[in-house]
Amino acid sequence: PITSASASSTENSSFRRRETQTNRVRREMIRIVLLAIVATCLASPGEYDLPFVPRVMFWCGKVNQHIDLSTGEWTTDADGVSGCIPLENKAAILDYCRKVYPSQRVTNVVETNSYGEGSHWCERGNVNCVYEGRKPAFQCVVGRFESRALNVPDSCRFAHHYEHSACLEHDSLHAIATEECGTELLFDYGMIIDCGLDKFRGVEYVCCPEAGTSKPEPEPEVEPVKPEVEPVEP
């Protein structure tokens, strides 16, 4: 039989779990607001202008490439045989990240917003390394996932979308950000709060007016001209 004491303990435990989750979400939302303020004041570099971010990319028929963390350049896998991981197989991509970055504590993967610029792609055996091509890249998340600060140019706006009860993949959140920008252009976006393998609670994004539709400059205030009145002689 369940005693009132054990029932109370279960309720308290459930309450503490909900409270912990709520506090985590609250802290993340505060962080998002602070990032928006910082991003508005300081133009951050592009998504992966910082080269030393662990990333991998794949081209069927060619040997995989990854970022060499000592040079910041794309390099071909030295084994000469790794290749063609289906982009929807996130578990295999995670395993590959751990293979090429064995000294890093890779915990997740996230599809990047841009293609990798690979050169000297090789055929099996690392021969005929003459191919060039841009392919989708995946970031290998090291440690705890951290959202990146977004660049918010003048005349653009920062916003975010949060799902309280769903975990969504990159493409779904990208579509949401695009839709919420409406007639504006989606300039930049990033995932927030990971909740599974390449799944996230939401997206933060920057919308900008289309070219030629920038926000009009406010007209300067002009003091009304007071008519001069000649004094009336007595």
C-alpha cells in the first residue's frame, strides 16, 4: 500500500524535477535576451568565420573531410576509406565526429547554416585528390551545447521561437524562422536548447528588410517658423 508519506515524497520529487526544468528554460531565455542585446551592439563574425570549430562533411564517392583543429583547414580523412554517411543518419555522424576528434568530448551534432568549402576531395585510397565541391557541414558539439551569438545589422530585428513540448530538427526550425520573418529575409539563425541528437527546443533568428525596402530614416524635426510681426506704433 502507498502511504501518505510516500505519496507526498513522490509528489515532491516530481515537483522538484518540473522546477529544475522550468529554471533551466528560464535561464536559457534570459541568456537569449542578453545575447540579443550583445549582438545588437556588436557585429559578430559570420557563422563559422572562426575556423577552429570541429566540423565534418561528406560527399558520396569521395573520402570524408573534417576541420583540422591545428590549421583550421578542411582535410581528408587519413584512413582513405571513410565516406558517404547519409545526412539523416545523425547517430552515424556523431560516431564519425568522435572518430576524427578522439581527444574531444563530442556530445552532439548540429547541421550548420552554410556549406563547407572543400577542396582536394579524394577518391577511395586518397588518390586523385583533384575534386572541389561545397557540401553540407555538421558541427561536432564539444561538451555542453551553447547557442552562438547572431549578427544583427542595422535595420534588422532579432527574435526567437520556443517549443515548450516538442523537440525539432534543424530543417523544421529553419522553416519556422523563415515563415516568421514573413516578407523580410532570414539573415541568420541558430538553434537553442538541445533536447536530443540534432534536435532542439527552438530557434533564434534575425530578419532583415529586402534590398531597397530598408526602414526609412526619420525626418528631422523642424521648428515652425513664426511670422514676424511689426510693432504697432502707439
